[in-house]
Amino acid sequence: MRAVILIMIVAVLVILAGVVTGFIDINQIRGAQAPAISATHNGIVAKGGQTPAFDVETGSVEVGSRNATVKVPALEVKRPPEPNTAENQVNGM
């Protein structure tokens, strides 16, 4: 249950961020109208009503690739000098 609530909160925050940054533009083009309800001896009858309509415009994101030349630094590895094997043998004795 906590996961569902967390997902809903994140979704609302993403939508709000999109609207605030101008990435999402929401305009209501048709208002809502409640149905007409009448009570008769047969029961309750509901007629009409309409749901609201919205026009949503979103920004576009273009993804592509291009060739580029990137300067890469040169790497030079220097090994430490190898000890002279003759000197090691003399000093070791």
C-alpha cells in the first residue's frame, strides 16, 4: 500500500514539475456538466451530463547522434628501473 501511495506522489510531482517548467501545457476546452437527476416512483433517473475535455500539449525531445572529434590526453607509463642483478648478488653475500 505504501508503494502505491509513493508512486502516486512521485507521479503528481512529475506532472507538477512539467507544468511549472512549461514542458506540459494543459488547457480545458470543454467544461464538466453534472447529469440531471430526477426521482420518480420507478427510482432515480440520471440523464445527460458531460465529462470535461482537455487539450494537452507537451514539449518535444530530440534524440540523435553526431560525429565529433574529442581530444584525449596521452598517457605515458614509466616502469621503475630494474635493479642490477649483479649488485644484488654482491650486496646479499
